[in-house]
Amino acid sequence: MGALLAWIEAERGRFTLFLPVAMGAAVLAYFGLKAEPPLWLGGVFVLTALIALLTGWRFPPTRFAAALALAAALGFARAEFRTKAMPPMLDVPYGTVALTGSIASIDTLPTGRRLTIAPAQFQTGPILARALHIKLRNTDTTALATGDAITLRAILFTPERPAYPGGWDATRDAYFSGLGASGFAIGPVSITAQAKPSGMALRVRGLREAIADRIMVVLPQETGSIAVTLLTGLQSQIPGPEHQDFITAGLAHLLAVAGLHVGIVMGLFFTASRFLLSRPERLALHLPVKPAAAIIALLAGGCYALLTGTHLPILRSLAMASLVTMGVIAGRKALSLRGLALAATVLLLATPEAIIGVSFQMSFSAVIALITGYSAVSHWFGRLHEGTSHAHRVLAHGVGLFTTSLLAGGASMPFAAYQFQQMEPYWILANLVAVPLTALWVMPLGLLSLALMPLGLGYLAIVPMGWGIKIIVWLAGAIATWPDAMLRVPPMPDLAIMLFATGLIWLCLWRSRPRLLGLPLMAAALLVYLAARPPDALLSPDARLIAVQTPSGLVLQRQPKANSYTLNQWQALWPSQSFSPPAPDACDATGCRFSLPSGNMVVLLSTPQTCPSAPLIISPTMLRGICDTPGRTVIDRLFTYRNGATAIWLTPSGPNIETDRAEQGVRPWVPAWPR
């Protein structure tokens, strides 16, 4: 009992940090359900937890448990109401449809222009509650501007179901982003009304496009496109190979305007404001310089967020920056676990679906690792910075950069592997050069160019800004050519990433020795990941793609008009193998037969007239029951039509089958399943 009391005393102040953890866990539990719970259930959870909290308030253990339950109930209820508040998915007409609407944004892609139309309507139908993405034809050179009212004819597609059970769910992302459908125009776009120069959103969009045009006049595309991204958030002009080099080198975060960029902008304005405000002696004596500089930095960060599109990741970063600023004004630590917990709570209550996104996972894992890691080694860094020589300061700065990259990258890399099925082994080296160059050269000159553009002198800063970007582009291209610069890894099971996240949180939030129990949890995550194996057979939702793992390699049966995107998604399941067609000696007029190491026989049946004797029959056509016998598993086109993509693991006791239908369940963002 004494040890327990001593531990509680040692962890005083840390228990409240677990409230957003409980809230996030409940949000994840909500999204993991296979059916939508009744809306009143969240309210019941909240009321029950609140009664428990009031009842057990006098006793610290029950108070803490009830507070965790209340936080979890609030997260669950907020996720329910957030889902309910979103408009339903669209019922998209089949074939060509006439569209009218207003242009919300224009993205210039390497393959042409893409319009976001909102509001929009089908022909003369009602106004749609969701936006549409329409890719224009390359030959369509119609001059368009944000806010123009247009009409066009297009073919639309709803978001696709996952390529394999447990794969990326585009339908859920589209549901919470407000997207209804995507498609392509089959004719030229017609303008029915020119945009009126009114409205803050239209003015800001016009300003962003004007800045982008001025930059592209001065710089070539390879550097100008990145300058446009950093200063306006418009990244659609970056050449595809160059963008891939940044991903391979571990520098993709430089192209995704979010926390790093807001931090750089606010840091530059805070440093400059504090320096200028402290120069006049009278002003320095009578003005709280540090809080004033923090407020100026926050305003600068807000303007930068507005200029770069006010998208969700940068708004989350700005929210965190606001908490940091309030801490500075109040004389508290700029970065603390309490501030991080408060930011997580605010974001989960505002947009609970953010927790399943890569931005939330990577940013919060990186920040919590930085705060805790630097706190653990602060005494050592203090001694390192005691030297006064120039070489000693350079060494201390280099060690700090290395530590920052190691902590942030090491904590966020598993989440990147979970989301993207890839790892970049040279990310520390790349960031040691690229991040300081961006913070100390590229971004300061970029901000200076914005100030000079009204005078027509923006090129004075844009040109040297391009020099710094060129170095980063060269660095990314060079690292991309190194051996194993991009390691493709198999998809990570949900259990593995949950174990890692739990271990990381446990390790970082406690301060006493029991925190080390987080390390075995993280090791267990690695074991679960290594124990996972890809399926022995996989079928696409339309059964036009069928992959089978055979003793001789990975065999792919591909039907005409098969989805290439689905095939690219499948490659992540077998990153070290390539698909090959069935060997001629394994096939005849009826299909192909494969004997697997597990002793199972798999038949890819092409003609439904005959039915060979085999325990597992897979067919891209509808067999219409001719092979249905006791003890035999039949997966055909009708099965995938009803159940979506299907994965099969062969075991001595029989096939273990997982389907998209069982994985996704029946949720508001999931298209209705056929009966």
C-alpha cells in the first residue's frame, strides 16, 4: 500500500493527462464498430459517467476512474453527433450527367485542371449537400476563376470501396471531408456567370493564385512549384517525380503545409518582434515584450494559415500554437504535456474523425516524444551548451537537430508505416540539412517576398529563395537514388499500431520507473507486426483481379478492364514480390490449379460448365451454384459483388475468409451492400 501511495505522489499532476487518451480511445472504439449505434447511447454514457463522477468525487481512485469514463463518454457521444451532422452520401446517376454549380477551387494537376464544385446540382435537381471533384479535359482551355458559375457534362464515380479487407477506406474520408463524388468532364465547361469579387474566401483564393502566378514567372517549375506550396499551400503544380523524391528522402512533410511551417513562421515573427520591441529602452521597460511578441507571432501564424488555405492540419497546428501562446503570456512553459493534452481534447471534440488520420497521429506522436525526450535529457543538454567556443556551439546545434529528428521521426515512423506501408531509412540525414535550410533561409526569404510583392520587388527575395529550394530538391533527388531509400513494408495490423501507441503514451505520460512498462508494449507491437502474414488468395470487389500465393511465386489472374489502382494497393501486401501470370502448365481450358504448401488445392475456374474436385474454387465469373457441395468453399463474382474485396487464408482446418462487408459493416459512410 505504501508503494502505491508513493507512486501516486510521484505521479501527481499526471493523471489528468490520460483524459484525452480515454476520449481518443472511445472515438476509435466508435469508428471500429460494425453498425451505427443509436444516437441516444452516447448521451446515456455521458449521463452515467457524470453521475459516477459526482458520486465518487470524495475518493481519488473512484474520481479518477469516473473522470476517465466521462472523457470516454464525451468522445463517443461527440463522434456520434459529428457523424449524424454530416450530410448523407450522394446517389450518383449512372452514365453522363449534366452539372451546374459554382467553382469553389481550381487545382492545377500535372495531368490538367481539377475543379471543386460547391454548391452543385444535377441538371435541374436540388442543390447537393456535398462537393464534386471534376477533372477537365486537357484540351479545355476555358479561362476559369474561383466563384464562376458553370455548367458541364461529366461522368461521376462515388468513392471506391477498400481494395482489400482492412485497406484504406476512401468512402470514410470522403464522408467527413464533404466530398460526394469525383469524375471527369466529357465536354468543354461553359461559364454562365462570372465570379463577383466579393466574399473573404474568394478574395483569399484570388490572392493565393496571384502570388502563385508571380512566383512561377520568376522561378522554374522544379523550384517555383515548391515555393508556391510553401507560401500559398497550392501543391498541385509540383512535378510527380520530384514529389516522389521528397517522399523517398523522408522530406514529404516539407510539402504538406502544417505544423512545421506554422512553427517556422511564428518562430521568425516571435524572434524578430521580441528583438525590435526590446531595442527602445523606454518600450522595453514599460511593455511586456515577450507576451507582446507572442501575440504578434500568433497573428502572423493566423495570417499564414489563412493564406495557405485554412485546411484541417494547419488549423490543428494553429490551435496548438494558440495554447502555446497563452502559456507564454501566462508565464508558463511554451510546450508542455498539459498543453498538448488540452490541444488533443479540443481537436477531438471539434473533429473526432481526425484521430484516424495520418496528420493527427504523426503530429501528436512527434510532439509528445519531443517534450518527453528533451525533458529526460535536459540536464545533459544543459552541460552541452555550457561551452562558449564557436565549434562547441555548432556541435551543440548539430546534436540538437539530430536529437529532434530522432525523437520526432522515431515516434511518428510507425504511424507512417501504418498509413502508407513505407519507411524512409535516410530521413534523419535528409532532415538535418533540409529543415534548417527551410527554417533559416527558404521561409524567411519567402515571407520577405510577400512583403515586397505590393511594391513590385518580390523577385529580389524570390530568386535567392529558389536557390535554397534548389539545394533541397537536389538533396531529395540524390537520396532517392541511394540503395533501399524507400522500403515498402506490409500493412500493419490494427492491433500492432494500437500496442505501439499505448506503449508510447505510457512511456511518455508517466514520470516514474513504471513508465518503462511501455517498452514491452512497443516490443509486443513489433512481434504482432512480424507475425502477420498476407493472405493466400485475394479477390478484388469485381473479381477481375485474383491473386494467389503459390510455391513458385505470386500469381495474378487479370481480367479485361481490371482496376489498376486496386492492383497498386495490393502490391503493399507483398512488397518484396511481383505479380506474374499463371504458368501455362498449370492451366487448361477450364481454369488453373495450384497446390499450396499448406496442402490445399486452389482452382481458378474460368468456365462454369464443369466443376473440378477441389476444396477451394475461385472464379471471376458467376458459377450459379454448380460447384456448391458440402465441404467445398466457392468464391465467385456473385460472392464479391455481395461482400466486396475478399481475402483468404488457408489453414489445416479450412479457409479463413475476410471480406470488406464484414470489415466495414453498415455505417453511414459505407455504400449500401447488395442483398
